[in-house]
Amino acid sequence: MRLTLPLILLSLLLVGCSGDKSASPETTPAPWVRTVAVQSHDSAWVKLSGTVKGRHEIPVSFQVPGRILERHVDAGQRVAAGQLLFQLDTRDLLANVRVAEAELATAEAALAIANSELKRQQQLVERDFVSRQTLERFELALREAASHRDAALAVLAQARNGLGYAKLSADRAGVLTEVSAEPGQVVAVGQPLAVLVEEGPLEVEVYLAEGVRPPEGGKLQLEDRMLPLSLREVAGAADPQSRSWRARYRIEQPSDALSLGMVVQVLLDRDQQGVTLSVPLGALDERSDGPQVWQVLEGKAQPVPVEVLSLESEQARIRASLAEGSRIIALGTHLLTPGMDVREQAR
């Protein structure tokens, strides 16, 4: 009995001491996440076939219709400024000149008659034989005859110009890349007969797939060296048949190895926004309004919106504002929240 009482008091004391202790909360460590490096699905260059073109390609055509009498040039020929290219049969053009001359003679005769009649009427008015209103009518007739004479002069000048247009000459030096007209052929006004490429810098013409933004620069591949290229123009609309977009690149360095119409290999710098990336399927998270992946920045998980282009057995091809080599979380993305602390386990 004497031993029992001290044991009871000791038990109560221990219970009281344990009750005074406050439990300290345990801090949960940041979870581990497995990350992978984003890989580019494409190479750094777009390899295309291009055609060497001239900066200025001018269709050559007549300003008047007619039948070709002579052709003085051939395709591929280099011509000088003012050199004769084609000549029309001038018989119809000479007839137009004669008709215009006859019309002018008629108009001038009518003007002379109207002028003489007006003078006679003025004399009659001075003697009060006719009224003032009658004189005004003859003045109007004189002005009308003068207008007809001016119109006839313009028609004659046009006919003479047309006769001069029967000879088609090169207005600048260059090379004729195409010649499609033959002697005896009847041509219309503005019908292309040849293409004159003006002497000067050369360009490369390429066609890009629809939806691909033309890169700003690239290189032209020759056997012994590379020539730098820079984008000059892009077609305003896609080709209606191939649905491809035409682009022209300036060749920044001249080379004797290049010739008009030559097919060359072109390496264009791939636009960073157009680069597609490959990521594991488990890295995609589609809980929000659109698909996204999670990138680890300074120990925190941050979502990055992406555009899914295609899905394969283990990889997804995406387009996103991520540089090649950026690390993203590969698994368990459905458990993440923006700004969540994570510990990176690289793979």
C-alpha cells in the first residue's frame, strides 16, 4: 500500500508534463519532379530548291496590234539598250496615218469655211442686214470647227505614233530569257513576246508551304562556298493551284557560277516561332482552357501554353515559346499548380 501511492503520484506528474508540451507542425518538403529537355523536331535550316532570277523582269510587248514581220533576237541573247527586237508589218499602220491625214484636211477645210462665213456675217451685222443672234450662231460654228480640227490633229499624232511603235526595241540592257513570238504571228496590244531581264543583281525565287512564315535570311549553297541571302519580297497571295507562297531572296554576293534560270539549293534560317518541338505525352496538361506544359523556373512550376500539332506513340509535336533545351516536367502535371515549389530530378 505504501508503494502504490507514490507510483500513482508519479504517473499523474508524467501525464501533466506531457500535456504542457505543444505539438510542433512538421514542414512538408517540396515534391520531386522528373524533368526532360525540350528537343527541336526540325533542323535549324529549311532546305529548298530555288531558281535564280533577275531583280527586274520586264515583259516585252507591242503598243499596237499587227502581224510580226521580223524577229531579230533569240532566247538567251544579251541585248543593248535601243537594240531592235521585233518589227511589225506597217501597211495597216500607214493606212491609219493616211486616214488621219485626210480627216485633218477635211477638218481644216471646214474650219476655213466657218472662219470665212463668220467674217461675212460680221460685215452684214455692221450694215444691219442680219441680227446679232445670227452672228453668235456662226461664232459657235467656228469654235466647233476648230475643235474638230484639234481632234483630227490628235488622231493623226496617234496614228504616227502607232507607226513608230511598229519597231520594238529594248529600252534597257539585259538578257532575253524567253522569246515566244515568231514572224507571221498576229499579236494584240500588250501581248508578251519575250521577257527582258535587266542587268544587275540576281535573286533566288523559292516557294514555301502554306502557313510557313518566310525566314528573313539564309544561304545559297554552291559547290565551293555559301552565298548569303536576305528576304526582299513575299507574294501577296498563295498560288491558287499549289497553295504555296512565292518568296524572293536577294543574293548579297555576286558569283560567276550563277546564271539566270539555274536551279540551286537554298538553306533558309528557320524562324524561331516556326520551330516545332518534341515533348513526352505525359508532359501535356489539358486541365485549363488549352493545352500546356510545365517549366521549372527558380524551383517553381510555371505553366506554358502550347499548340499541339500532332500526337505520336510516345511523343507530342508542339509549338510553344520555349527555346530548344528548356526543361519541362515530364510526369504528374495534373497535380501541379502555378508557382508550386518543386525539386527537379533531371533525366
